[in-house]
Amino acid sequence: MFVRQMHYLVALAREEHFGRAAEACHVTQPTLSAGLRKLEQELGVPLVVRGHRFLGFTAEGERVLGWARQIVADYESLKQEKAETGSPITGTLRVGAIPAATAAAPALLAPFRTRHPGVTVQMLTLSSAAIQRGLDAMELDAGITYLDNEPLNRVRRLPLYREHYVFITRPDEPLARRRSLSWAEAAAQPLCLLTPDMQNRRIIDQVMAEAGIRSAPAVETNSFMGVWSFVRGGPWNSIVPEASFRGLGEGTDLAALPLVDPVHVQPIGLVLAERDPLSPVAGALYKLAQGLGRDGVLEKLFN
């Protein structure tokens, strides 16, 4: 019962709603509430601030929540431990990927799923800050994000590939006939860029600032899908990671020119919570990524 109560507590923290937490745990709301009250009685401290709705955790509840997340994560790892006896790995691999890496992520996650068909892969598009929170809360097994621009804390890092930047425009534009474009020339065009809350945009602004260029996009959007739509509709252009552009697939109706003066590269890598041992699914992903890194598979795909 104790582990189940820990699951209740973690679910309540995630859902911030008694009904949704109960649904996530596949129990009724009275069952969940009774389990939490029983836990409070066993520990001798109030954990949940109660009202007509969920109002948060007490100070003691916040401390217990940290232990609950650890216990739940360790329990799930224990259930998967049979993988080390040679049995197939089962469970769910939960990965957070920054928007700039979502096009590249299948190059890592698809072979993982092929190698471990009993594992369900969940990939969420998240900011780097949300990936940090997910790893800290043990709600994510891994993240794919920038390694050295705004580095995450309390993680082990593994480089995957280096991100390059391209200027995208419509193929009927005169600039599309160029072989490359300088950042200064790109900045002089009407641009659609990601919003400043996205780390990719902050990197672009930093590159421009270091080159003495002012970043002043005409349009901002918080998704690459928005970028593609605005560039296709014109009269805007954009600056995006090359891997994101390749994610459009073959036969795209947009043109991409390498950006030079300067040529800027940004390491993208796999990050996992700094804990030992890793869960079987996280450990298997890390082992696969190490192999792909040694062989330079992802680097060749995106450079």
C-alpha cells in the first residue's frame, strides 16, 4: 500500500487536481483521498492543503513529495530490472526534446524502439527549462537539448550532433540562387523567427549580437510549424537549424542556404538525471546513444 500512496502523491503533484490524479492512477477519487489521508496518518504530518479543490502541498508535503518521486522511480526501475537477466525490456521511455531537436530525435528513438520493441516511446516537445523540471521530478527519463548554451544541472551529458544554421526562403526569391548567405545579409531580410522565450531564438540573437547585428524580426511564432507557414506565405524568410529544415522531408518547397560570417555550431546532446543506477529504459537509451556517437551516425545525418 505504501508504494501505491507514493504514486497517489506524485500523480496529484503532476495533475494538480484530485479527480484527474485519481483517473491517472486508475482509482476513484475517494480511494485516492483515503490513501493520501492514510499516508498522512502513517507519517504523522499533513501533506496536502485541502479546500474545495487542490490548493497545494504543505512544507512537509513538499519534502515528502521529493522522496515519493524517488521511491516511485526506483520502484518502476525495479519492475524493469528483469532486463538485466536477459529478458526484453518493457515499460515506457519518456523523452523531452527541444523544438529544434524534434526532427532529429527519431534518428535516435526509432532504432531504440526497433532494438526494444517492448518499450513504448513517448516524446514531448518541451523547452530546456521544462526538460530540467521533468528530469528533476523524475517525470522524464531523458532529454534531447542544447548542451552548452544554457546547460542543465544535475545531469549526465552525451553529445549527439552539432547544430548548424540555414537561411530559408522561397525558391522563386533571388536569394535562393545563392550558395550561402552571411548573417548580416540574412538579418537585413524580413524575418520570421521563434519567440524570445525559445532557447533557439536566444542563440540566434546572441550570434547576431556578437557579430554586431541587431535582431529585429517582423514576425515571431513559438513553433517551427508557424515558421514554415509564414515563409511559405511570404514575404518573410527565417533562420532555422539545418536538422529542423531537413525534418520537412524530401521535396520541400523551400530553399535553404548555409549561413556564414560567422559559421556557428551548437552542440545538441542527450541528458539524463544524474542518478545511479539508471532505470533500464534510460540505461538502454544511453548505451545506444553512445554507440551512435562513436560511429558518428547522427553527426553524418545532420552535417
